Amino acid sequence: MGESHVTTEEDRTAAIPSPVADTATVSGSTRVVPPKRSPLRGLRALRVPRRPRLWFEILLIAVSYWLYSLVRNAVPEQKAAALRNADWIWSLEHTLGLAFEEAVNHAVNSVTWLIVSMNYYYATLHFVVTIAVLVWLFRRHPGRYAATRLILFATTAVALLGYYLFPLAPPRLMNGGAFIDTVMVHQTWGSMASGNFKHMSNQYAAMPSMHIGWSLWCGLTVCALASAPWARILGLLYPVATLVVIVATANHFWLDAVGGMVCLSFGIALSYAWYGSLPHRLPKRVPSLDGARARLRLRRPRKGAPAPAGASARVSEPRAQTPQARAAAEES
């Protein structure tokens, strides 16, 4: 008959790692002990891109912009300091040989249809294009949305610090300057710092320029993620056109644009540090948060479920033989 070999469950599970849930024996009965949650594990979970939720994003953007406007307008205007800083910036640009804002302002102002178009450009596209890019990201690149949105939010947040630490008058408000306030001259709607709207906005918060910060964010995002070549070209041209507009309308110095670029660089660095990658290298689509939670619930052991058979060795019993099988074995 040969020797019989007894196989235990321990032999089969020796090379298999222990399950997530531990077991404990209390009063002769075995129960499942759920694993302890690590704070670092929860932090890592927050850093994993997930599909954004529409209602949350609308609420977040609305509240964030309201807070941004509130804080920006609550920063003391500090008119005297803002005018001194404007004189210093203008002098620095002359020293660098790059004080071209006044020439551009006067040249464009001589073409009525062009400067009127730029006034409306300055007033509207700053918001319209930024919102459009956010919607496009939400619909077409949900996996990259959170990381890209973080760049925009961080850029805007650090700009508030600049408004507080370095109040700056725009060129059109300089003492004794020859700059033209194009909104006032052409009576166009569109500047929160001119005409009837000048009391609703802090006029001395020109550094950094968020028109450049936001437009460059839009342009780089579209250029990195769009598949159509024409869309990429438009993405690159948008911040360039915005730079021309803010200078021609005498709302910013070109150094304000440099400040906007610095703020955007901070936002990109923060997003990279949090997600461990640039947005365009993240997956385009990711599972929703609700779906991930549902799968996690399915994987968890039910409360009161028996312990997995890995801790105790069970000897496998030989199967019972039928009378016909025993007779055939005896005859052989």
C-alpha cells in the first residue's frame, strides 16, 4: 500500500504572507482583529489623485474666489508706499533699459478699436478663459484636475502675500506720469480700478500680476495636455497677448508679470511636492472616490467572521471509501 503522507494546512500556507487582519484567541474562540490605521497611510491616500466631484468643485471655486477678493481688498491700500514703489520700479526699468510701457501705452491708445478691444480683453478673459480651462480639465482630464487646480490655488494664495508686503500703484496712477488710463479715456466698461468701480477694488495691488499668473497657468496647461496642435499654439499665445494687454492699458509694469511668474513657479513646486509628479505625467483618468470606498468595503472582513485558517494546523483526513472501492483494492 505504501506510506501515507499527512498534509497540513501549515505546509500550504507557509510561503503565503499573513492576511491583513490579525487573529486573536479569547476564551477558546478565535476572532478577527482589524488592522490599525496609520496616520501616514491616511496622508498618502489624500495625495492619490481621484475623480473630482462637480458640486464640491463649484463650491470650492466660489468660496475660494470670494475669500481671495475679500482678502485682496482688505489689504491696506497704503497709497504713499504704493506710489513710492511705483517710482522705484519705473526707475529700475529705466536703469535696465527696458522702460517701454509708456511707449506701448501711447501707441496702442492711438488705435481706438484696438485699445477698446484690449480694455474688454483685460476685463473679461481673465475669468472666462480660466474657468473654461478648469471645466475642460474636469471633463477631459479628471485624473490631472486636482494637481493642476492646486497650482492655480497656490499661485493665487501666494499673490495675496505680495499685495500685502509690496503695495504697488499701476502705471496709470503714478504721480506726474504720462500714462493714459484707457478705460477712463474711452469710457469702456471693464476695469475694477477705474471709473465707477474704483472703490470696489484695491487699486494698489498690482504686484504680482495675476492676469499673467492665471493666463500662464492656462497656457501651460493647454499646451501640455491638448492633443490638437492649434490648441497648443493658442495656449502659448494667450499669456503673450495678456502681457501686451496689461502693459498697453497701463494696468501693470512688465516686472509685475515677472512677479506673477514667480508665484506660478511656487504653485508648480507645491503641486509637485504633494503629488510627486507634474500634472501632465499623472494618469488621465482615475476611479471615483465613491467607487474606491465601495471596493474597500467589499474587501474588509465582515464583523464576527471566523478567523482565516492559517494559524492552526489541520490534518487532512483520508476520504471515506465506498464498499465497491474497498473490494477492488482487496482483489488487487
